[in-house]
Amino acid sequence: MRLRRCGPDAVLVEVGSLAEVAAVRAVLAGLPGLVDLVPAARTVLASFEPGSPGLRQVRDVLARADLSAPPAVVAAEVTLPVVYEGPDLDLVAQTAGLTVDEVVALHSGAVYTVAFCGFAPGFAYLTGLPEPLQQSRLDTPRTRVPTGSVGVAGEFTGIYPRSSPGGWRLVARLADHADALFDPAREPAALLSPGDRVRFEAAT
């Protein structure tokens, strides 16, 4: 683990795994003066109010913490109805050596956790993807992925909150309200936040 100061009121914590990211986020959540925690694949950025004692406590709090057993946190649970008719569904099935029905059962049967958000506003990287569905990105990314598309790439699954380029393998789409993932007029603007639990429900 490495700590890097980011200006006078923030620190970047570098760790070695997504599990440690979740642990660091949980450990730092209660520090005084905390303004924001921003997790990524291997880092957590913690920013504090100017002069807050919380910033000075980060190193000691992390030194005492067992990052292999993060404390339990209260998480929102979100169920998203999806239609499994993505253009890469057959490709994912063939790569995994499964039938399409088996891919649907695996993907919809898992419980996912929002590890971090990025790439685009409202785009959440979800962990918990079953191992057979952990596949590489497309060799040639699409120039346009429709809003609400559900894809898999590496150890993650995710939903495109807006139409954008993208190279994930698309297996499904949101059944309705595809624009609900990010609404700048809403508080919070993003539907999914780090730590949330997500389930996909197969719709017809």
C-alpha cells in the first residue's frame, strides 16, 4: 500500500486489488471532515475539508485496519430488468462453451457489486461476473453502443448510460428507462454508486 498526497486536502491510496479498494473505502468512510471517496481499480482518492483532522488520521487508520476483512457496509440493492438479446450474446456463449440459455442463467443469477464508476458519467464497473463470462474485449470496438446496453469485459459487467463508443461484448439491454442510469437533475445523479448490490432480472 502506498499513500500519495494530492494537494493540501486529499490523499491517494494505492493498493493491489479490488478487494483492498473496497476495504480502504470502508475503513476511511467515517473519518472526520471527509468530503468524498473516489474508488478506482487499484486506488482510492480521499478528499477532506481544509484543515480537517481526518486527513492526518488516514495513515494510522489504515495501518491498524485488516484490509483482508473489510468491515460490513450498508449497501443499496438495485434490480434491473434486462432483455438478453445483445449482438454478442452468441459470441459470449461460443467463447464460454455454453448455450445462450446457460449464459443468460449465469449472468442473471449472479449478485454484483459496484466496484467503482468511470469511463462515462453513470457507468459502473460491476464485480461478481461468473468466471466463464469473463472474456476479452472485442478486437475492434464499436463506434456507437446504444444507451442501456449491458456488456462484459474481463472481470466486469456494466451498463452503458449513454450512447458512446465501446469495446465490451454486449449481451443484453435494459428493458426500460435506459436513461435512468444518469440524470444530472437528480440527486444523486448516478443510479449506481460504489458498494451497491446489483441484480439483473431477465425480462421478455
